[in-house]
Amino acid sequence: MPADFFAEARAREELGLAVFLNAGDPPLPVLADLVALLDASGVDCLELAVPFPDSPTDGAVVRRSADRGLARGTGLRETLDFVAAVRPGLKRLRIAVLADWSHSLRTSTPADYARVVADSGADALLAHGLPPRLRRAHHEALRAADLPEVTTCYPASSAATVTEAAAHASGYLYLVARYGRSGAGTPDGGHAGLAPFVASLRDLTVSPIAVGFGVSTADDLRSVARSGADAAIVGSAGVAALERSLEAGSDPVDGYRSFLADLGRPLSTRPKEDTRAHP
């Protein structure tokens, strides 16, 4: 049975929440305080990226964040050491490590990188840019290491891609709401328009389905909830809040606390009953 990253939220009939951050932005000692805030605030999952340059799927905000993390010398080893350091103090927050194959994983075999990520205490791995020739070995290595896998697909992905993503999503399935770069706006029809595709994924996987890209406001969260997904993933908007705090010389943890408050969680996933009078 796959790990259920959003079981507590589902039990309360609430939309789960994952947030994306780059390791090293803010600096790791400050990031530790931010992780404690996420844990205390009821965020379900931190998608923690090992920073890498020139991401083809990220917009300017996340790219600048990655550059700041890289400038501080944050690589795979530093990221995993950070996970190992904060893990004992967490009460509920799960950490899914996102690592780019070309920048962070290619010098190791799948068996080796799966083992070191698992040993850090990370709850899952999302491998970005994994070459097709390595996918089978990657899946097998993560299973052998008992390390849950986060997979991705788009609504417009081929049937074969969707089937593979659903089959191997032992952490959660990341449904990328639209093509393009992160931070570029909501998909046509809003996230609620993904409901038919989310329903089709339910026939392929028992793993949680998390929707990301273009999720930045309380209205976006409500739209994701109407799609039937288990969780929303918030990335660029939160990273931008951190960036504004860093540029202003203010506390980024306070800045992110305000950002989370504006999201207006927790958010019920139970459809509202029609309370209008009927003849």
C-alpha cells in the first residue's frame, strides 16, 4: 500500500497542502525555522528541491531562488544533511526531496542515490529529468530502498505516460495542471476543470493525487478542492513571498507565515449543500 502523505487532511475532509521550496533559500539555518513553521501550521508536505540551474519547467521566481541556493553552496549532500537534521523534530510534516538527474543524481547509480536519500530520513523522492532508459532501474531501486516515489504527469500526457506515472506513484502523483513554466498562471478553465482527469486517475492508482502549477491563492485552493484532488501544491507564490522578505531585510519566516495565513486553510473538501428553499 502506498504511503498516504495526506491521510490526516482527508480524515478531516480537508484539502491537503504541499509547498515547494529550494534548499538553501533562505539559508539553511533560517530554513530550519521555516520548516518548523510548516510543521506547526498543518502543512502536510514540503517538496524540498536540491537547487539546480536553468530549470526548463520553472519560471523566473523559482529560478532566482535556485540560484541563491546554489550560490550558498547547497547541493545534494547539504540538502540531505539538512533533512537528517530537521527530521527528528517534526511531528507531522513529510519531506519529499526533488532532485534533478543531470545536476544531482547522474554521478550515482539509482541504487546508490535511492539509498542515501532514504538514509537521510526523506519521505519520498521526485527525480526531475530522469532519462527514459533509467526509469526501470530507478523504480526498482526506490522499491528496494523502501523509499516512496513521487511521479508526475500532465492532463495532456500520453496514455502510456499517465499509466506509468500512476503505477509508480507510491508517495503521491503530482498532476501538473498545465504545460509551461511554474508561476505563469492558472490553467484554462481553472483547476476545477481538471475534475474529469482526476477521476480517471482514480481508476489507475490508489495513491494521493496532488495538483500543482498556478496554485497561489485561497481561490485557487478552492478550485483544486473542486477538482477532487487530495492536495494542492503551492510553489512560486510562496517562494516569491520569501524573496520579498529577503529583499526587504525582514524575517522570511514571518513573511511566509503571513503568506500561509492568506491561503485561508484548512479548507473543506466536502461539497456545500444547497440550502436554498425548494418548492
